Amino acid sequence: MSLSILLRCIDLEQTRKFYESVLCFEVSSTAENTTTVAKSDARLVFTSQDLWSSQPGFSGTIYITVTDLDEYFSIIESKAPIAWPLQVMPYGSREFAVTDCNGYLIAFHQDARRQ
């Protein structure tokens, strides 16, 4: 099963560039005022339309599973604002997180037992 999340952004072009250049996501323009970014089986859809009558915001963390966490971290650590560094969490996930250009927390993880 895959999941797509629709999120609001202020600047669609800035968001596209951040996910493509900094986080190395696949990026495609979709519907009007919408861009889809993808990594592994995860898809985030960004829109500049104010569908919710509010500023961009999200009260959680979006987790994306990646197969080679060390390699991915080494690629983006100097380019992205790191919210928390690569570490093993008490609940068994090995992960790190970035804050994207819209203020969303995006965590990348793998099961610490699968190394």
C-alpha cells in the first residue's frame, strides 16, 4: 500500500527545487498549481492553492523509509537543514530528520534491526 499526502506550500517552485536538488526526490508537475515529489514508495503532493484557508502547517512528522540510510544521509546532510541527526531511537528506528523549505518535518528511517 502506498500513501500520498497533500500539503500546502507558499512557493511551488522553491518547493520543487528543494525536493529535487536538496533531497534528491523525483519531482513532477501534476495538476494546476500542484507538484508531486516521490522517494521510495512515498509521495508528497504540494499545492500553492489555499484549500484550507490557512498557512502551511502540520502538527506531526512525515516518515519515509529508505533502504540505505547512511548513504542517503551522507548525500544530503550538508545541503538540508537537519532537524535531528542520524541516530538509533529507543523504539528501534534508525533515523534522521530535516526541516523542508515549508517548515514540514520529514524523517528518513530504517529498522535498526535490519542492518
